[in-house]
Amino acid sequence: MPNARPLASFVAALAFSLATAFAPARAEDIDIYALPNGEGFRPNVLIILDNTANWGSTISTPVCAAVGAAVRASSPNREEGTKMGAEKCALYKLIASMSIADLSQFNFALMLFNESPDSSGHPRKAFFQVTTAADKQALLDVISGLRINADKGNNASTGEAFYEAYQWFLGAAVHLGDKTATKHDPAAFSDSSKTRYVSPGLGCAKNHIIYLANGRPADNDNHALALLRRINPSAARTRIPVSESVNNSDEANWADEFAAFFNRGS
């Protein structure tokens, strides 16, 4: 069987980078599947970045040492000392530190929440495989090109974004991913009308969503439930004890039920 450590290393390194910025934090165990990483087997990794207003919240972190990350250090639009700046720096440094050989073992993509007035999310970078130095630089450029105010999204419609991701993985109908029109990646769509997604290719591959959140979900719960029941008609409330308690108001949000459904491999 091939070595599955690159995916474990990617997630562990990202968790470590973010934990140092958002201490105290705890990395959870994840499932690593050792499958051949050729066509039809290469894992698909979608990073969903929470770009809502609270990514501008201040946080005490070291100044970003990665000059290429372009984390803005002065006002206006200062990013240093914010959650956004820490995440941007961590993502950039992680990708920069990985070899092309390691990066080539995955299909990468990036999603951000749509900007006002739209909910859900949009494909900021379509799925692609890094096979050259130019490919790696293109991925780094997407990260360094993010701007704290220019790329600020609408509310954190996490459940809807998960539904959007599900449609994207399948190459199914676009929900609201064609919004934020000046910034979404046209390569993510199979037609000029942007009505369907280009699937990264499921085959026997495993699909992974890495969601970097800065705050609580803010979905319209009835709408999120309706979308969840399109893909899981029997959807019902589930409790995730490590993240929820009886008095936790987030219990009413359906984002964790989306995550639980995905985790079952359905």
C-alpha cells in the first residue's frame, strides 16, 4: 500500500500552525485512508475558509515570517494581528514548505463564503493537481492574494456551503456558487452558464473538507435543513458531545448534521 503520511502531515501541520495562533486549541483525530494516489484514487482536499467579518478580530500572534504571504502590516486594511492574517500566514507557509511531489498527491481547491447579499459559498480556486513549480506558485498566489476587507463575506452560512461543496464534489447542479461573480473561478464550472460543477473525479478517492472557522454558523436553519434533506431525506438532529451541550444555542444549527452525514461516507 502507498504511504498515507502526506495527508496526515498536511492536516497535522495545519492544525499545529493554527493552534499556535489560536491557543488554546486541540487537534482532533482524522481518518487517513491509504489508497493509491493515481487518477481516480487521489484524495480531493477542499479548504473552506471563513471570510466573514469576524476574521478581522484581533489576536496576539507573531508577525508573519513569510514575506510572500503578503500579510499587510499597516493600516488601512491591516491584517497582522488578526485571525485572518494568522490563517493566511499559516496556509501560505504550509503550502510553501511542501514539496511538489507531496502536493501532487492531492487535488486541492479553495472555497470562501459568498459576499453580501448572497449566502452559501463560491469556488475561489477550482480543484487542480500541483505538478509543477508554476502550479504550486498559483496556489500560493491565491492565498497571498486574499484581502481582509476586499474579500470579506456575508454571514457564515456553513450548512449551505457544505451543501455547495457536496454538489461540487459530485459535479452536480450549482446552488449559489456562481455568485461573487468577479472572484469565483470559472474553471470550477462545466458550462459557460455556470449551472453545473466540474467534479474533481470521485472514483475510489476520498474527499476531505478542511473548514477553518472564526465563529459560529449563521445559517437560516429552515433553509439549511431543506438542503440537507435533498441529499439525506432522513436527516434528524444528532448530538456531538465534544462540541455541544444542552444549553449550547449552536445545537439548533444544521452544520454539524451535514458534517456527520459526510463523515458516514454517504
